Amino acid sequence: MEVIKVDDKDIRGALGRAVKVICDGGIVAYPTETFYGLAVRFDDEAALLKLAELKGRPTGKSLPLIVGTDASLSLVAAGVSDTARRLIEVYWPGPLTIVFRAREGLPEQITLEGKVAVRVPGESLGLQLARALTFPVTATSANPSEMPPPVDAETVVKYFPEGVDLVLDAGLTKGGTPSTVVDASEEPIKIIRQGAVDISEFLGQ
């Protein structure tokens, strides 16, 4: 396991190293605005299987993704409705995960019932990583299933002494409530999990 302590002077080098590890099929731990997450490439089935096994993630539960651009989103989302587009304009970047209809042929580890869950992380090293990539990566929290999500790199290392190839250590994250999840794959859209963002007023509820 490689751990890189990231400061303002070395962000470009750290991101370059993370991109290379991900492109080579590795697993990278990175901080979002809430917790640390684990990234593998969205279409690397071997890496996705390794990640699910590492976390002890139950079958039948898809891995969420982060993206940094519309182009990356288009690789996994079959379409973006007008309502979903308005949600994106108001709440991204930020802790809102939107469920879209998935494009055909995506790995089963990132889809469930023909849908895929995506967000653009809020201001964080995770957002910079998403923007440095030309494709989506996973956004699952960096903890074994049933364990609390970590707010620091030290906890990630304790959770996974083996299996994670690179940890981007940018200090403490703020923790708190996980992202709100909304299903925008069809109308009317539905709140699946109420989290850090309250969109009830947006939905007129």
C-alpha cells in the first residue's frame, strides 16, 4: 500500500499517481467532502469484483459512482431528464446521488434493475480526482460492510492493511450525513434516502 500525504503544493502529482493506479486496475482511497471513498474504474470488471470482495459487500447491491464532467456521466447514464438536469444544476457538486437509467452493457457491480447511481462530489480532493479522470469511478465508502465510514486516512489503512493500492491522505473530512439519494430514472422522481441535502422543497413536497 502506498500512502501519499497531499498538500496544496503536490496535488497535481498526487492526482497523476492516482489516475495511473486506477487505469492500471488498482484501488485508490480518496477523501470526499464527507468521508473517504474507494475508487476503481467503472468498466474494469476485475477491479470491481476485487473491490466488492475487499469490502465484503453483499450481492445485489450496486456500487455508486462519481463523475467530474457531463462526458463522464454520459458513459453510464442512458439519458438525463429535464428534472434531473435541474437537480444537477442546483445541487452538483455536492452530496446528492442521482439514479439514472443505465446504458446497456455496464458491469453488474455498478447497476441494479437497469439503473446506475452517480454524483459529483462537493469541494474536496475527490472532486479534483473526478475532474482529472475521463471516466466514472466508484464512490463506495472506504470501510468494510457494516463498519462506520472513515473520516481520515489512518482509519482506511487500519480497515484495509492489504488490498488498497493507494491512499490519498488529505487529512480529516467533516463526516456527517451521507449523500441524499434520488431516483430520477422516471417521473415523478423519488427520494430513496434522505441525507445531507434536503430537496423536498425543490420537488414541491
